[in-house]
Amino acid sequence: MGKSSEANHHPLVLFDLDGTLLDSQSGILYSFRETLRELGRDESDDNLRQLIGPPLWESFARLGVGDDDLDAVVRRYREHYDRRGADMSQPYEGIRELLEQLDAEHVTMAVATSKRVDFALRMLQGHHLDQHFVTICGASLDNQVTTKIDIVDLALVELGSRSVGAQFMVGDRREDMAAAVQHSLRPVGALWGYGSVDELIGSGAFHVLTEPGELLGLVV
């Protein structure tokens, strides 16, 4: 993915994807709506926005889908996302500049997202952002790795000892903060995403940022 894997003493930053690097709300809401329409269901956009971030199985369970049907419903959602939803995202204002500045400061960067890993890579490549990251980790294709805690663990294993400096996790939802705490990373909340300040602080955020550029002063 373009970056050197040589060991260094620079900071490490793990980024969430949806609501942190990319504004993917339109594609996610579209895919939720189409999936629910096929199930004869309807939900308000406000309710669906609360489901952006957690694993899809958890989100559909919160919508009342039974355990026996979750795998099939998640597959249906992903078909809609593959056909159209994945291509409806845009980088947040300031993200491209932030990543370039962090690269210039030799910060090691990786992505840890609950989105399926092939979608994550496709979206980052489509926006020409993938070259900034040593590794891009997401939910596995075989559904064996789906939780944010497990995905962050996978990213840290792949990174190995490449960074022995300060380590951060930047995300917009409680799952990001909880995974950071679990792995002794400094939890940084991204208020430009889909979570609230109360959610982020309540789940362990050490810092809460209102715009991407604020991360530079925190990390370097």
C-alpha cells in the first residue's frame, strides 16, 4: 500500500474509515433503505444514522432482524453497497491535507474499520488515499473478524514493531474509543463524523477534535 515498513520512532495513528476519513453516509443510508425496503420495512434517516459505525450484524439486530436471518440480510445489504453505495463517499474537508502533512512528519498510519476490507480498500484507492497507510484492515470476507476490537488487534499485529512512539486511534463512534482503550491506544474522537461529544467522551475519548487539522498538533 505504498508506505515503507521500516521500524521507526515516530507516532502511530490508526484511523476509522466511515465518519472519520470518508463521509460515506449517503451510500450507507441508501444501502440500508434498499435492504429494508426488500424486507417490507421502513426507518427514518435519523434512526439509520445511529447505525453507522458498528458491525452490520449489530445494526440489523437493533432494527429487529432475528439471529437466524442476520447473515442473509447482511449479504443483501452488501450487494446494494457493492452496486452503488461504495461509490457515494467523499473525503471530509481537510482529510487529504492532514494525511499529506502526517506523511511529511513520518507518522505511521493505518486504517482499522468495521467495513468489509475489500470495500475499504476500494474506496480509499478510488479517492487516492490508500498510499498513506501501511495497512488497511477491515472486517474479513469470511466474517470471522468483524468487531472493532478484533480489527484493531489485527492492524496492530500487521504493524508489528514499526512504531514505538505515541499511539493513537481516531474515530467517531463509541466502538472506536472502546477498541483504543482495550489496546492501550490514546482514544481521539472525531466530531465531524456521526457520533456525539457525549458518546465519545463517555466511551473513553482522551481528546475530542472538531476538525481534522487539529490532529496534527496533537500527534507531532
